[in-house]
Amino acid sequence: MRRAHEDLLEQGAAPVGVREVVADSWLRSVAAGVDVDASEPPITLDRDLLTDYRAQHPLAKVFPLLYDVLGRAAEDCDSVMAVTDARGQLLWVRGKPWVLRQAESIRFVEGAQWDEGHAGTNAPGTALRLDAPVTITSAEHFVRPVQRWSCAAAPVHEPGSGTILGVIDITGGQAVESPQTIAMVRAAARMAEAELARDAAVAAARYPEPRQAVAASRAQPQAEVSLSALGRSECVVSAGTATFRLSPRHSEIMVILASCPGGLTGDELAYMLYPADVTSCTPRAELVRLRALLGDRLFTSRPYRLTCEVKSDWAAVSAQLAAGNLAEAIRLYRGPLLPHSEAPGVTELRGDLDRGLRAALLATSQPEFLVSWTRTRWGASDLAIWRRLCTVLPPDSPLRPIAAATVAKLDAEFGL
């Protein structure tokens, strides 16, 4: 493992014998400028700000339960339990005093920023980056002073929306590397989500809407729906506390209508849905089925349009691009919009979004953004991005030989 680490840092060679999830994280750490010997996570929340911030954080409701179930077990194993927010800031770190003092030596303390961009490869930061449970063993850490620790972490999601609220982590010695630890952390994360959902249900039952308000809400359009269709074959719709996974055709209809707030006639919608001759095609039957699934309040006809406020993951990426926030746009981009759809209206939206994002990438001089793109399945063969990466990497960057070799390989494959 140490030899693979040296190969990456000194020769720019792809790590051999290293788990793919770790190798990818090492490359992101290099691109972010993390110093393998000296980087220390910054303190981004001082004590006064931390106290107020975490008191208002959604995970504050379940932290006592998490500590009782997981924190005490961690202390018994001479480890610490930590909980971060969605940015990787450590909100709570609990353990025996002597273990906490050791953790202070690597700045694993409350208020510190432990995302990959500031701390390199580590379980809380990598779990946050991948939105998945992960164990990082001692030598797999990118920063050498952290390599005497091992950690296991899992993200916690908001019930209903699926938004990441934070990460639960156990950090300690070799005992943390056992499969039982990550299983226990994953179970604690699911328990936290279940408790948050139960708390929301109890609050709704305890404070029901007045009968007049309920009747009025039935007569009004749905206030808001959220659509997720990036990198998915099917669109996921969240309306209130309900979540629906649509069929491919219904997904196309929702994406098109969400992108045309002024509405469409039946012929216009059919033209944007069906790539072949539309003379014998009509979206009416599909809309009837979609109304039956989602309810009449979401739609009107003549023209066909959505009557509620719509938030979508692809619109969020576009908004960040328009604001010049490329880092956030890349973070939110989960892949092409309905990648298997051939509906003309979807392919146009998909192409517009991808062209805008790639144009911003080709204009940037920050290699970490380009590296992030090339490590995805949709960007791994993007020759133009690899070429741009070669021009912006410092001459002594260990990633330079990898980028140059990839450009040569893609040139040969594409016959250029």
C-alpha cells in the first residue's frame, strides 16, 4: 500500500493493488492540493458558532440516541464517534478523554472541516463524496499523519427528500477495520433516518391542519414537487412526503413539462416526446395514467402544464453554472439527463446542459474540477477535457503523466 502511495505521488503512476474507491479518492486529493505530509483540516466553526449551528441542525434531534447506541460502543473500543454536517464539518466528536487528545493531534476535533478537499481521503469525507458507506483503513488515508487511524462512516439522509444531512463515523485503531464496524455504522445511520421520519410523523399527527385548511389545500395546486432525473433512467418525483419512481415515458413527460412552465399543446408535447412520425401518437393516454398516479392537482390541460412550483436537479445545475459556481454545479451533476431517452425534447435539454457544463470546464484553470469530471463514467473518455487538464496541471504534478498517457490513448482510439 505504501509503495502504491509513493508511485502516485512521485511517478504519477496509477496505483497498483489499491481499491478503486481509494485510488479515485487519492487522485481527487492530489487535484485539490492536499499536502500528503502537512495538510491539516481547517477549523471552520469556532466554539461559539459551532454551539448555535449544531443546536439548529436536524441531526441534533437524534444525536443523543446515536451516542447511546453507537457512541458508547465506540468508547468501549477506544474509538471516537463523530457526526458531520453535509459539508463535512465535524459537529460532534465523542470518546474517552485520552483518545480525544490523540485525535486532536490530527485535528479530528469539533468544528474542523473533514471533506476530501481539505483532509484528503478519509471515511467521513469519502462517504460524503460518494453518498455511500465506506471504510478507510490506516494506510488508505491520503495524509500520512492520519495513517495510524482507521475509520468507517455512512451518510444520513433526510426522510422524503433523500438530501444528505451529514455523516456518522467511527474512528479508531485496527478494530474499526472489521466488517462488523461498518455494519454497525450503517445500521445507526438507518436508525437515525427512521427516527427522523417518526418524529416528523408524530409532529404531523400532534399538530394537524385545521379542517378548513385541509379543505382549502385540496382545492389548491400542490405547493411544490422535486424531480430527480440526472444519471437516472427513470425520474423520481417527491411531492410532500410521497416519492414516486415514474416509468420511462412518464419521466419524459415530467421533464418536458417541468422545463416548459408556460405549457404545451397536445401537438407540441407529442412532437417533443416521439422521435418518429407523431401523426398517430398522442400523449393524452399517458397523461391520464400520470394523473392517476400523481393526482389531478399537479396538471392542467389546454395547455398541458404543471400547476405547482417545480424544483429539479438539472435546473439546479444550470442555476449554479449561471451563477459561475462551477464547484457546486459539478457536485450536483449526477450524470446525463435521462441518458437512455430518445425523446426530442429530452435530448435537447440533455445536450444543452452537458454543453454548458463542459464549456465551463474547458474554460477553468482549476485542475481539481477537470479531474473530478474525468473520474466519472461519462467523463472518462472526454478527450477535450483530458487535453485541457494537461494544459492546466503544474509541470511537477504527479497527475501529469496520467493525463498525457490518457490523451495519447484516446487519440489512438478515436483515430486523431
